[in-house]
Amino acid sequence: MNKVFKVGLIGCGHIAETYFRAHKYFNNFKIIKCADILDSASKKCALKYGIENLTVNEILKDKEIEIILNLTIPKAHYEVAKKALLHNKHVYSEKPMAINLKDGKELLKIAKKRKLYIGNAPDTFLGGGNQKSKELLEKNVIGKIKLGNAIFAFPGVQSYHPSPEPWFAKKEGGPVIDMGPYYLTALVNLLGPAKEVSGSLMRGVKKRVIGIGPNKGKKFKVHCPTTYLSTIVFENKTIIRLTLSFDVIAHQRNHIEFYGKNGSMIVPDPNMFGGSVYICNKLGQPWKEHKTGKMSLGKINIRTKSLRANESPINANYRGAGLAEMAYCIEKRKKHRCSGELSLHVLDIIQSTMRASKTGKKQKITTTCKIPKRFIEKDIKKILN
Ligand SMILES: NC(=O)c1ccc[n+]([C@@H]2O[C@H](COP(=O)([O-])OP(=O)(O)OC[C@H]3O[C@@H](n4cnc5c(N)ncnc54)[C@H](O)[C@@H]3O)[C@@H](O)[C@H]2O)c1
């Protein structure tokens, strides 16, 4: 039996319910108390889930809490994670780790010094889709990867998020900070660290309209570029073209494509846990499908239709897996997969992509990280109910 870690949640917004649902799947953490800068938000959350409502200061000082789950907005991730570490709590934050590299480095330094774990979403790369791709790449089914491309593009969160303004803010807004973590983490998990990036950008419409919630119909200003086109060179020499945009009405290719010496691979949407991997080894031959629906973190688990972009009855969603895996590693004193080093490297690529696109100058990636080990079924089963 695993130890069940007592988790204190800070940031009781939109995504919090996904982590409460994770109690159903994982056996080693329990969110027992919550707090928010808005007392009304944490009160509502405490009432809904039958847990204790505290202030942010109280939860940080609470002796029972072992891990702080930081589900605040990106701009607040650094400040909240830092406070958690300084109060000797392990911390697991939603993506991105921080909104600039300097802050991310400081968090890692504090965690190291205090021998605390720091973990970060996204954990979707632990899911069946990315892990099946990794298994096939380890079997060398398409040979050495030379090139690849990926695109995430949609009209923006304003249609389904009741408070979308932070996604369009000057410093922390835009699609690279928001969606980049999914694509870049998946790419680093499969290809290894990146070494250089170049890019260009586009500014979309200047004002957007909130599509849901109490402020439905309200117009707000866009303060950041909303489309980035980048070229990333990895340490293993693979070149990936990555487009991230909030200015596209629809497209049909949220997946990643790799082009190798002996074939091509389609890696399913990295914002999801499941999805089939496809391989084609010869032009004109049919693509071979590798299903993930029988894998522990690939099985469909949500049947109801949801308004949320990352939840649908055709895709597995096991958000919280990274937190559970980190808790397991704390107990066993092992290296966790959704690690601070990995998220710091991803943050470096994010910041470098934005800078390269803004200045028109290639940027060197100054950090690196170890590629997480494949998350095999035997290990996944240890944290599942
Ligand atoms: N909404 C999604 O579908 C989704 C999916 C995956 C990841 N995420 C990530 O999860 C995080 C939260 O997203 P969300 O959609 O739940 O946002 P949200 O705006 O709905 O909720 C954030 C909550 O954090 C609180 N907060 C802000 N600053 C704080 C601070 N300094 N101290 C304490 N509380 C603070 C806010 O009051 C709010 O209740 C973001 O990093 C986002 O990128 C969201």
C-alpha cells in the first residue's frame, strides 16, 4: 500500500475539478484543504468537495499538508510555488512552471537546497499516446528522425473560459505559454532536449469577446501576439516546425508528425492522454494503427460531453497522473518524471521561441534535461486504484 499524501490546493478555478476527479484513479494523494486569493472561490470549492477552506497563508503553514498543488494562473505559479517551498512543502504546479526562466531557475535552486520535490504539468506525456510513440521509437520503427512538424491552432480560450483575460495579457499571454508546454514536453520526451530556436509571429484581432459565464458578451483587449511559427533544432539534430496560434477557426492536425529515415509517425494530440499512433514505412502503403485504448492511461474514462477543449468522450483524461507519480517518487526517493528540470527546459524553449519570434534572431537554448524514462504499465499500476 502506498502512503497517501495530504495535498493542499491553492487556486480553486476552472481546472480544479479535474484534479478532484483524479482521486478516482490514483491511490496515493488526497486533496484535504484548499485556498484561493478569492475567498469566495475557495469557499465554494471546499463546500463542493467537503474539505476545509483556509486562507493562502494558513494552508502554507498547515502542518498536515505535505504537497501544495498549485492551480493558480501562470503569472502566480512562481510566487505560490516559492512560498510553498519556503514553507517546506513539496509543490506540483500547473503549466507553465513560471513565466520567465530566471524565476524557474530560482524555484529549482530552492527545491534542491531544501531537498524538496518540485513537479509540473503537463502530465499528458505520461498517457498512452505519447508512451506508445516512445515505445515504437525505442524499437526504431521509423529509423533516425530527421524532420517533423506540429500545429496547435484554434480561435482562443475566450469561447469556453469565463475569465480568459490572462491568456491575452502582455507578458504571460499567448499560445506559446499556454499550449507550448504540451507540445514541447511531448517533443522533449520523445526527442530529447532542444538546442536552438528561430521564429516569427503575428498579431491577431485587437479585441475579443467572452463567450461564457457572468461576463458573457464583454469585450476585452488583446495585449500579446497570438500566432507563433517556430523552427526548433534538437540536440540530436532533429528539426521540428511548430505553429501555435489563437487565430485559426479550425484545422484537423493537432497531432505531431515525425519523418524518419525509414518511415513516418503520427504522435497523437499531446494535450490528450490517449489516441492512436500511426506508422507508414512506404509511400502509398496504408498507415498502421497502434491503438492505446487498452493502456492504463489511454483508456477512455470520460463519457459525458464537456465544454472543455481537453475533455471529450473520445479521449482519455488522467490529469493528476504527474502529481501521483511525483508522490510515489517522494515516498520511494526516486526521480519523478514531471520534474522541475524538464519543465525548466520547456520554459527555456518557450521563452526562447517568443524572443526569437519577436527579435527575428535565432536563440540558443541554455538549459538541458534528462529524458524521462518510459512509464511502463507495471509502474503505472502501482499508483492506480
Ligand atoms: N482550464 C483548463 O482547461 C486548463 C487545462 C489544463 C491546464 N490549465 C492550467 O491550470 C491553471 C489554472 O487554470 P484555470 O483555468 O483553472 O484558471 P482559473 O482562472 O479558472 O483559476 C485560477 C484560480 O487561481 C486563483 N489565483 C490567482 N492568483 C492567485 C494567487 N496568487 N494566490 C492564490 N490564488 C490565486 C484565482 O482566484 C482563480 O480562482 C493555469 O496554469 C492553466 O494553464 C488549465
